[in-house]
Amino acid sequence: MSGKRRTALVTGGSRGIGKAICEKLAADGINVAIGYNRDTETAEKLVQELRSKGVEAAALQGSVENLYEVKRVFDQVKEIFGTLDILVNNAGITADKTLVKMERETWLRVIQINLFGTYHCCREALQAMLPQGYGRIINVSSIIGLTGNVGQSNYAASKAGVIGFTKSLALEVATKGVTANVVAPGFIETEMTKKIPAHIYQKIEESIPMKRFGQPEEVARLVAFLAAEESAYITGQVYGINGGLYMN
Ligand code: NAP
């Protein structure tokens, strides 16, 4: 691996935590494929920003819940960059309702994007990583996957699922040069948490031992650490980053 410029695909890389991850990996000299779903303009703007840092970058559209779109994105990565060394499964959504009010579609949409999306992308990534005997997979879960939360049974199930899934994957590829780990953020300042009503936001902030939400850049540093070549002996682990809100 040494000496060769590596390539990463970051799903949901256009904004929020994903954008910070793209910026950090580019700053570390890694070529970046930015996965996104709807907002082409924002993703293309980030491509220009990353290229100005001296790495190759491309914005690739596709919904992670759709296997055919995922396959197209991975084909494009191969075509443009020739290789895939790092996969960050960061794309994710919330659709909150208490269970009594949660219809099947709301349940399914979150599971399909957060859990099936991770499955689709990991499976495709292995096609590139196993033959080359090298890969770093980082799956973004959530503190909610560990604690549960009122109104988030779908989200909690998807994020807890990501943890069990990643541990199984880590075992399956442990002798193949591929590592798989989980990053489980607490409450981070992004568009996702902007949806939280002000009075609840304040209550959450008070409950965090550090008395503040985290920044996307703080999560990005942890992801970049796990993506490093030197992190070869770390696999199947779950890393919390939550200002002390949950300790395992
Ligand atoms: P965000 O600001 O809402 O950004 C979500 C990203 O995911 C966007 O780039 C979006 O692209 C993409 N995306 C959404 N649906 C997609 C789909 N079907 N296919 C492909 N891409 C899709 O979210 P965030 O707060 O940065 O969260 C990023 C990850 O961290 C998520 O997995 C989330 O569950 C997790 N997390 C967040 C927090 C937090 O406090 N923010 C805490 C714990 C865990 P488009 O804009 O193009 O649709």
C-alpha cells in the first residue's frame, strides 16, 4: 500500500459529518469520492474545494437504499480512481415517531437507508478490497443505537443493526487485510440536529457532561484515525464520540 495515493468513498459526503470527513481525508492526502443523493450543487462545490487541496475528487449521485444505484456508484469509483481503499458509510436519515404512530413506510425508509444502505455499500466495497488484500471500512452508527430513544425505534434499530453487522463483517475479513469499525457519535451540530425543537435541544445540551453538541470536524478526526494505514490492528470496535453522554 505504501507510497500509493489511497481512495475513499464517503456516502452522504456532501454536508454535515460526511462533508467534514471528506475534508479531513483530503487534507490527509487521500482522493475522495463524495456520495450524495439529492443536492448536486452542494456536492460539486465540495469537489472544487477538495481539488484545490491537491487531491482528486468526484461527486457521485445514488441512493444507498437502491442496490442498482450503489453498483453504478462503485463502478464510477473504479473508472475514475482505479481503486477503493476506504469506505465510510455515513449516509443516514431520521424519521421520528413514537411506535404507536409509526406506519410501516416510515419504519422501512429509515431501515432501508441506514441499514440496507450500509449492507449494499460494504458488499460492493469488498469486491475491490478483498482482491487487493487491503481495506478500511468505517460505519457511522449513533449513540441512539446503544441507548435507544423515544420516537426513534426505527433509527435505533437501524443503528444497533449497523453495530452487529460491522462486528460480523470484521470477523469475516479479519485475515484479508480489511478492517471494519463503527463510529457512534452523540449529538453533533448538523442539519439533522437542527430539526430538534429548541426546548428539547437545550435539554439535551444540559444533559451532556461537556455541556455542548459536538462538531462534525471532531467526528472526522476519529474516522480519519481509523482509516489510517497504521490502524491495521483495530477491527470490530465501536468508538463513541459524545462528550461523555454515554460510556461503555
Ligand atoms: P445530514 O446533515 O442530514 O446529512 C446527511 C447526508 O446523507 C447528506 O449528504 C445526504 O445527501 C445523504 N443522504 C441522505 N439520504 C441518502 C440516501 N438515500 N442515499 C445517499 N445519501 C443520502 O446528516 P448528519 O447529521 O451529517 O449525519 C451523518 C451520519 O451521522 C448519519 O448516518 C447519522 O445517522 C449519523 N449521526 C448523526 C448525528 C448527529 O447528531 N448529527 C449523531 C449520531 C449519528 P443529500 O443531501 O444529497 O440527500
